[in-house]
Amino acid sequence: MGLSTWVLNRITWFYVGFVFVSFALLLWLFISGYLTIYTGLPLPYFMLYTTGNVAITALVTMIVILGLYVYLGIVLIRSGFSRGYVPIGFVASIIIGMVLILTGQFVAAVVFLIIALVLQIGSYAVLTSIATNKVSMYMWLIGALLILAAAILTMINRLLVNYIEAVIQSLSILACTVEVWSIMGKRDRIR
């Protein structure tokens, strides 16, 4: 069963939002880190590369990204794809895991965050299955495999995980960009 034009139009908003949020986060981290560490410029507080600012930025980014995953799941479910429950399950398990951490129930939180990891790989598999372009399909697939590799490497060497996470985020941005380009090209051919 292929994706209808309605679904493609709605999923385009997921891709655009994902690229915008991910790129804005990376740009803020780069600019604020560079300006704070390497220059003596007086900066407004929100531009300082401090632990509090990084934590707030990460929290806002996580909320927006989780919202985008919920949006993706709802669009897929409304169009008859039951695989839309995977991104929604991913978001639910992240939220439950975070709440359990805040309440001090760490063992239960670890269980839910492991479930979230599996569902994140599943969400990438869903994105692979709905990809309209082979390049982005392979990028999502490689991203899913790299998430699995990062989980395994966490036990061996934490430094490598940071590089793998950066590659995963870069592949996600590129895959979303290729998808939007592909969908917009298909839309223009229909007209």
C-alpha cells in the first residue's frame, strides 16, 4: 500500500520540522560554544555555553522532537498504517522513563528507556518503510543500525558514542532533506 498525496503532504511537515529543530540545535551549540570558549565577547545570557543553557536547549529540543514523532504517528494511523503506533510508543516510553527518573525509580526508568531505545530503532525502521527515495531509505536504515551500534559501544567506549550520535543526527537531517526534495518533486510532477 503506497502513500497518498495527503499523507505525503503531512509527512513533509514532519521532515521540515525535524530538519529545522535539529539544525537549529546544532547551530546554537556550535555558535555558543565557539563564542563562549574562544572569544572574550560579552554575550547575552541565552548565548552562553553554560550547563544550564545546554540543559534547557536539550529539554526544549527533546519536547519538540517528541512532538514531531507523535505527529508522524498520528498521520500514519489516520491514513491506515498501524506502524504509526511505533513512534507514539517511542514517545510514551521516553516520557514514562523521564518521569520515573524524576521520581527516583531508576530501575524501572532503565527498563522504559531500553524499551524507548528499541522503539527508536523501530521508528527509524518506520521512516525507512515510508521513504519515497532510496537514498533517504538507506540513510534511515544506516541511522537505525548506528543507534544499535551506539547502544553496544556504550559499554565499551563512551567517547565513540558521541561521534556516532553526531553521525546519526547528520544522517537524519540529510534523509529528511532528501525526502522533502523528493516529495516536492513528485508534487510538481502531479500538477
